[in-house]
Amino acid sequence: MYVSFRYLEILNAVVVSGSISKAKRRLGLSQPSISQQLAKFEAELGTQLIYRRRGQNVELTPAGDHWFSASCDLLNQREKYEAAHTQNFQGNQIILRFGATPSLYTRFTEAAATIAANISQVTRFEHVFALDSESIVEMIDSHEINCAIVSSTSIQSSITALSVRHLFNDPIVWAVPKSVPPEQVADALSNPTQRISTGHPLNRHVEHSVSVPWSSNTSAWYHSNLPRSVPFFHASTHQVAVDIVAAGLATCHCPTSLLSHLSEQSFNSLRFYSLEIIGRDAVLIMPRHLATLRPFFDFQNQLATYIEHSVDTFSSIHHLEKLPPQNNLMSEMTVKSVHQRDDAIISDSSRRHFAGE
């Protein structure tokens, strides 16, 4: 039996990507070539590694799970030794590839670049962004980048291979056009069933991708507080959602961290209400084995320290309005999904039944 690194790279890329077709870009091979290499690997081992079912994500056999785990360990070790070799024997040359989502990267890129520039062993800093945290974590898993800021909910499947540093909680705020008077906002929340003129911003909101960790909370909040508001718009990023609201067309939820890099024109066109809902926990991650190398450890520690110290300052410079009191607000809906609400109602009905009410 002979297991080459190339076989392991191919298996790893297919599993991380989710399918053979999606692994083409990462491997630089055609789909038939990948299938052929996988078949050769299976023939070498004398066992099947992947269940081949059309139109579904990759599902591993027990042997496939064993060799995928082995591929992660061995590829990580190779990256560690390559980085150590570069650091010690090639003029202390370290390439630091930093990733983040659009709502996080602008705020911290300058600090990350500055810190990297002041670490003598780092000779190149590359910035990469993707639309969601899941894509960023996939880049970490496939060794395309080596450090990133992401939502904590996106790292659960990879957490054992990562060095994780908690940064801050990122509350959700409600963005409303300033063209809508505060009195009208308060009236709409107090009387959620009242009719508002067609096309009014309070009648429409921006829906986010389901990959947003708090998308269900957003749906539940509108369902409870503004039931006449429909998800007329859909946005792939928080920035796009806020731009739509700044045009006076709708309202939306967005993370507090986004506010620091809105344009002055957009910021002055909006009113932001605090919802007291934690939308996500932001974390700084890198492969666990890289955190043992001094340049990566220093970068992680210095960036985390900078962000932790800057959060309090950031919170104090942006004024958030207090949400007007509401008569029909169900407080649970601000932190639970509609499904959880229904469970609570059923449970309450059961208690009443047994109490004889």
C-alpha cells in the first residue's frame, strides 16, 4: 500500500469543498482527473472512501473518514514544517494571509496590516475576503489563508484544528431611514396591525442570506414587532442592506461592527436602534500548529489585544437610539426563533390544561 501526499490533498479538497466538481478550482484539475485519482487511491487501499450519490454533498465511508482525518493532520504538519523552514532557512520570510467578511475586514484591516509590517519575519501580508464566515473557514481548512476573523458559529466543525481567540460580541441594531420620524416608528411598534401607506419603509425590510447566524432572529423580530413588514429586498452583504435602507426604501438589521465604516452620507441618512440582541461572537482564528510559531503567535496576540481594547472605544462613539416602548412586543421573540415561540405556547397550554384552567 502506498499513500502519497497528492492522494491526501485530493481527498481533503473534495471533502472540504463538498463535492468533486467544487474541488476543481482548488486542485487545478478537471473533474474526470479528480475522479480518476480518487479511484486510484481507493484501489491502492482496497476499499471505498466516498459514497457516490448524484446531487448530494460528499459522504465519507468509515475508511474515508479515517483518511480524511489523516489528511488534515498530515497536511497541517507539512504546512507547519514549511513555515518553520521558511522562517529559519529562507531569510525569515513569512507570508501572512489574512481573511475576513465584508462587515469585519474594513474595521480591522489597517490594524492587521500595521501589526504584520512591524513583525520582522513577515515579508508579505495578503488580505482575502469572502461573503460569509463559512467560506473563510473553508479557506483556512484548505490552507489558502492562515489567519482570519469570523463568526464563532462557523468554526464548530473545525475547532479542534484551530487556535481560537474570542474578540467581542457583535450586537444587532435596527437601521431605519431618518426620513421616518421617531414618532411614526414608535406608533408602528405600538400598533403593529395598523395599516401604513403602500411602499412605506416600515412596510418593507431587507432579508439576509440564511448563512447569517442571526437570520432567524431577524425573521422572528419582524414577525412579532412589524408583522406587516415584508422581506421585499434580499442582500448578500450587510453593507448592501444598509445602502438600501439609506436610500429610504426599507429597514434592516445589521451588526454594530458595520457602523464604523459606513460613509458619512449613509450614516447621516440613518437612525440606529439598539435591540439588545447579540448577533454573533467574533473570533480570531488560525491553524493550531501555526500558533506555535513566534511570528504567527505575535500577530494573533497583538491583533486580538488591539481589537479588545478598541471595542469599548468604538461602542462609545456611535450613538444608538433606545427602541420605543411597544404594547404588543413579545420579548422572547428578540432572542428566539418562531419555532421556539410555538414550543413555548404549546408548553403554556399544557400547563393550563393540567391546572384545570
